[in-house]
Amino acid sequence: MKSWVISSHGSYLTLHRGVFQLKEGEKKVEVSPSEVDEILILSSCSLSTRVIREAVTRGITLAFLDTRGAIWGLLLPSVASETVKTKKAQYRAVMEGGGKGYGEEIIRAKIGNQEAHLKYWARRGERVDRELGEDEASAARVYWGNISLLFPQFKGRDHDSGDQLNVALNYSYAVVYSRVMRFLVLAGLDPYLGFVHRDRPGSESLVYDFSEMFKPYVDLILVRAFREGFRIQVKEGLMDGESRGRLAKLVVKGLEDKVKEVGDHNPKTVTQAMRAHAVELASCVREGRKYRGFRMVV
């Protein structure tokens, strides 16, 4: 998946002779719509209605992230497959309790991927606990405790903490949410009706559910980068614009890494795996089949 990260404050995005043109002061950058699948806008940026129409028509996602990494706007292409049938089945599964199995499988896959992340470091000589058990809360404590060993400046997972790695995790997960939202919608699922997270007005519960399986790979991207010296500028819990741009580009690049899945010897990029699993989850929901979550080998 080809992403274009726009992080310069006060830039202007327009369509000029069929090509996206980004103006940053005296500087101009041109990108053909055929060369991009997703545009991530991280700072104040003006854009024309012609850009919006071209993006939606061509199936390009426009994602707007605020300084804390929250997605405040998302424009998606309007084409989806078997939407009505899939949504009816999804609502029925949740209302009748059949969705519980999907949620449980997502959590099992998440824990398995956290273990895979730790095994990656164990193979490189790091002393980490590689078995997390089956309970999500206990697994999380052990997992993040091990991340603290790998990067001692990190004192544990805290969404409200202003330390560099926690801030980076929050922001990087938002990049994942924008992609997951796209794939779930295109697969015909309702992103607001989840199997794990509680339904709240305006909360993309299924996006958060589904993303849990892929967060451990994002954790790997960040831990590896921070151990190699990657740093961001954080003031009062917020990154500056330059840091947001570098971080988003790091994550976008990492999501194009090839990974293998357990039982599948054909590597896919992480993004391709997201897309394939969104389609598979939708198919399982429609047909009432069991779903096997994404389990990575790294």
C-alpha cells in the first residue's frame, strides 16, 4: 500500500492537470493519483474539493490525525462488497452472542503475536519471557514488562504518559486504525460494532478490535527503531510536527515489511495481511464460520 505523509504546517494540496500538487511555501511536490493509496495529513493543511473528489473516485483514503494521534477525520472510497448481507450477519452475531467467538480469537491472536515479538528478541540473545499465558490482562503485564527490559527508558504502557515510546505507540496505532478502517469498510463490515471493545457513540469498536492483532508488529517496529537511536521531540505530551512526520513515515514503511503467518509459507506485507484478514473475517461472519486470526512469524 502506497502512502503519502503530509506533515508540513500550512501546506496546500490541490489538483493540477490531473496530478496532486502540494505547495509548501515556495516548494511544490507533485504526486500522481495512481501512485498513492492513502494520504495521511498530520498538520494544518488546506485542500481543494477537487482533491477530495479525485481521492474518493480513485479509492484513495484521506486520513486526518491531530497532534495526539487521534483520527479526527477519515474519507473512504464508497465501494464496498456485500455490505448489507455482511452487516446483517454482524449485527445478528453480536445480538445473539455469536460474536463472542470472534472476539476471543482476536485476543488469542494478539497474545500469540506478542509472544512472537518477544521471541524475535530472544533469538537475538535478549533475556525475555516468551510465554505470556492466555489471560489478556496478565499477558499484557508480562509483555510490557519485557518491553521495559528491551528499552529501559520505557517504564510501562500508559496511554497518558508523556514519555517518548508511549507517545510514539499512541500515534503509531492511529496510523494502523486508519488502514484497518479502510479495509473493514471495504469488506462490508460495520467498523462501529465490535466483538471485544464496548460500543460507544462515535467509537470505532471493530477497528480497535481488529487492530489488536497487528499492534505487536507495530511495537516491534518502534522498539527496534528506539533501540537503534530513533527519537522524537515531545513537549507536554505532544510531538512536534517534524517528529510526527518522521514517525508516521517509519510506521508506514514498516507496514510494508514481509511477514509469514503460522501455517502459511507465503510471506505477505503487514498491510496485505490486514486486507486479507478483513475480507476473511467478513466472509466468516456472513457464513457463520469460525475465524482464525492473524498470527505472525518474525
